[in-house]
Amino acid sequence: MESAAGGPPARKLQKVSHQGTGAGADDDDYSNSVLRKLNASSRTGQACDRCKVRKIRCDSTAGGCSPCRQAQATCKTTDRITGRATIRGHTDKLEAENLILRAKVNEQHRKLLDAGIPVDDLQIHAHNTPFASTSPVGSVSGRVSAWDAPPPPNGNHSPFGPGPASASASAPAPRTRGFFDQFSSTNVAAQPNTGLSIFRGTKMSLFGWQCDLTELVDEAEDPDSPTSYDGFMKHIFHRVPPTGPAPLPPTLEDAKPYANWYFNFLNAYTPVLHKPDMFALLAEVYTDPTPGPRQGRTVAQEVMLHMMFCQIKYQTGQRNRRTAAMDEAMAHFKYSLKFWFELCQSQTLQDVQALAMITVQLRNFPAPGAAWYATQNVLSLAVELGLHRSANAWSAIDRREMSEHEIEMRKRVFWILYGLSVGINVRLGRPAPMRADDIDIEFPRPVNDNLPEEEDRLSEFGKCTFHVGISVCRILALFGEMYTTLYTVRGFSPQQYDAHVARLEADLRTWRSLIHPELVDPDRAKGEAQVFSLFLSFFDLEFQFFLRHPVIFPPANQVQYRANLVTTLGVITKMLGVLSRIRDVKCLDVPWITVIVFLASIFTALFAQDQRKDEITQQEVTQLGDDMEVWIGILGDVAVIHGKPLHLVPFSHLTPQA
């Protein structure tokens, strides 16, 4: 068909079929049709004013077309309907600002409600915009935020499994926001978690005051010392000359007391080794005393042997201030570090055991950087070997290839590594390594590990040397659950706080019920069992301290906030009593990183009493001063045990944050 003017045939527009019945569906379909045509075309939908006037080719770059950007000119486009000129990208910017402002208004609205101030429901009406919403306060882009949704009624996840102790507690609400929305630059739902900010590297921040743990002790005199991060790296990557084998005790009879001390006092808390296996290795070593790994003695066995002597000599040297023992311990440690690469490369359970012993020793040093690096790497290797998975999840063939002893050792090694990583990460202000949802390996079982000659003189309780270690594994798993719930970067909804705390307190009660009866009450426990019981009591109180700490519940809700202050103050008083008893039995040789908990308790006690200044009595003020004297004494004793002079000067130089 020709045109009326006799020209070429007019182009016939392609008919687009539209589906949908409602007006809204038609509107969306028309817009999608136009969008598809624009995407299929190489031409710009509408040239900017400058390019149109100058008759040059324009493009659709979001921040301004290429010609305007090259000329450093403002890229504006005049709307054909309204006649209004706007800068390209102006609408997107307004939409983003609108989103941010709405979220801030919603947050202020929530704070008013938390403070008990009645306000009308927030209503924001918009027409024909992607941000129009009738969603509840706190939602973004018309979706209910995962931070504002109420918790489901029947969640029962627990590191101890479902059971009557936790069945009634609520689990965290499912995520209903878009996944990628959480990580966008306009993620206004994310709020800083004040609880997580207690620890920042080696610095502790509480209520506007800061203290750096590394300022309290002298730095290592030797820059190549493996106690520091730099020195550790130099040793494992052979940037310093490798150290030769450290001398072992001259005879097997001389070596056995060291091994017995190790299993009775150190391996009891971190049961990475099995006592009969190590004594069999000792007998083999002293049959052929030639040093170094070789046929019949693996690198892992060599490292485990030397790390056992390293740890027990290090502890006895600390307690008794024996420089010679400390030097011998460091010689064993440096020798073991030279095999780091071979252990990581070989990737067997024995290799992970040996690496775990190195990480256990690293956490004893004042600078935590090397311990953090090692635990992250070794835990990753353990996960690669599947140590986090239950044997019940294996195939029948794989299950038959594993002995019951090896399965139990896998449990012990994994949970010790996981617990070390959780403790170090969170005290450095870093996220916990794994969620409990990703772990299904069971906790270790109490297995008799006594030697045949000890059978007749040991009680049933004494035939297993690591009862306390099993409880330590469980409480550290529970710490991991608390940290991944209350101390995450994104925080939690205040509406979920009570449900979280109820669930975790129920789990804590379950943990207490699983402690061996010989370790439940420090007043009834005897000998070393009393020390084990005291440390379990300290772990219990430390968990309560962080669970109810007022810093994770801002003072918007004054009732809950003051209740947490009072609860935390009571926990600190009990903690000081337990530590005083541990001090009396001369067992305060705790890792340096634990001092962070002591400092957090001191500052929290001072702050809590300051918050009660209108009601505190003179007797309570006097008691507070006495408690501070005890705390300072405990810190001083820890410093003496570690052979590090404690500089308390920084306490007087604390400066509020801006």
C-alpha cells in the first residue's frame, strides 16, 4: 500500500498482544513491551538536550552520556510531556533518598514505641511508584523485613538438639527480604550491632571507653619470635633458618611424668590426643631415639610428640617461673612450626591433630594475631576433611573404613578447633566461623583412656581424663550459637530478644544437666576435679555475662535495659568469687586473650554502678572499691604467671570516643 503522497509504503507497527485482565496488569505489560523494544534497539531512547541541539550521537550511560562527560557538561534531558529538564539519573537518586528517609522515619517510630510513647501508625501514600507500600513499620520496598518480622512460634534449634529444654523457645524469623537487598549500598535495614563492637581487634570498647590489650604488656624482644604474628609467619614459611630437633628427656621413664601431667592437666580441657596412643608412640620413640620423622614415624607424630612436651613445659615454666623450662618449650615449638607446610599438605586426621596442638599453644601468647590465623586455617582444613559431619551421614563403605576410635577422635578434634576459633574470633570482634546449622557431628563421648597398669587404682570417673573437655566442647558450641544470634554484624530485632534469650537460657540449663556429677559442685569436687569444676563455673558465668550484657540491648526500653544491668552486675560479682577461688589454688594460668573478659567485667561493673548513682548506698560504693582491688590483683597475678610486666598506666589514660 502506498501513501497518499505516492511515496514509499508506510511502515506498519507490529501489533503487541497483551495478557492480563486488570488495569494494573495492562499497564505493566505495556511498559514491559516498550522496555523490550528499547533493549533490542541500539539507539538511545531519548537523546539529552545538548546532543539533540548539537546533532551528535548520544548514549544511555546512567551517569551522563559520553559526549557530555567528555565536555564536562551537565547531562540534562527535557521531558516531552512536562517540559521539565532533569539531570540524568535524578529519578534514581530521588528514589534511593526516599527509601533511606522512609527507613529512618520508621526507625524513629519504632524507638518511640519501644519507649512507650503512643504514636499513630505511620502511613506513607504514594501513587504509581515502586516504593508505594502498605507494609508494616520497618519494612522496606513493600516487603516485610527479616529484622521486623515476629519469630515463628515453634522453632527449636539448639546445639544440643531438640528437646524439652528448648522446645518452647522461638527460633529466629525467616528471611523474607530479597537476598541481594541485604548487601546493596542502600541496605538501610542493616544497623550497627553495639554488642559486636565491644571488641575491635585487640581493643576493647565499652560505653565510650577504649583499652588496647596489647598496651598492657611489653612486646617480644625478638622480632622473629613465633609468639607474634610476623614471627609466626616467618617460621611457617621458612623466612628464618629452621630449628633443629629440641632435646627430649633422656629416658622413657623420664618422659612418662611429662606425659602424665599433660593428660591430667592440659589435654583434659582440650582432648586432642588419646592417652594410650601417645604412650605407645613414646615407647616407640625411645626404642629408636633417632630424632626426626622417618619410615614408621610420620611428620604428624613427630609434631604431636614435641608439642606435648612444649605445652607441659610452657605451663610448668609459667607457674614456677622457670626460664629454662620456658626456653625448652619454645625450642619444641619452633621445631614443630617448620613442619607446618607438610602437615597442611598431607591432610589426614593425624595432621589436623598436630596442627590443632600448635593452635592450642598459640592462644597462650599475648598477641592473638597468629592464633587467629592458625585456627582459621586449621578449621578450614578440618571442614575440608569432613570432620564437621556425622558418621551417620557417610556411605556404608566409608563408615566401615572408620574405626569407632577414629570416629571419636574426629569429634574431639573438630569441636576443640571450633571452640578455639569461636573464642578467638569473637574476642577480636570478628564473626564466628560457622553456624550450628552447618554442623551435625556429635559431641564426644566419655571413653576410658587409662593405661592398663592404672586400671585397679582409678575410679570410674578417673578412667576418662577428659570429662571436663566434653563439657568445654559443649559450652563453646553454645557460645557459638549465642554469638551467631546476638553478636552478628546485622544485629537482631528487639522484638526477638526475649525469644532468643529464653532459648539460649534453656540450652544453658541443658548444658549444666550434662556435666558429669563429679564436676557439678566445686565445693564437693576433690583435687584437680575441683579446679575443673571452678573453670566450668567460670564458663557458665561468662556465658550469662554476654547473654544479658546491657550493651547489646540499647536503653530505648528502660525496663529491659535496667533489668539487664542488675542481672549483669550480679553475674560479675559471682564471677569475681569464682576467679578468687581459682586464684587461691594457684591456677590462674589462663590464656592472655581471656583477660579481655576480665577487663569487660571491670568496666561493666563500674558503668552499671554509675547508672545506679541515684540509688547506690555508701556500703555498695565501699564494696565496689574492694572488688576493684581484687580485680587488679587478679590481673597482676595473671601477668606474673605469664612473665609479662603488667602496665596499668593505660587505665588512667582512657579517653571517651568521639
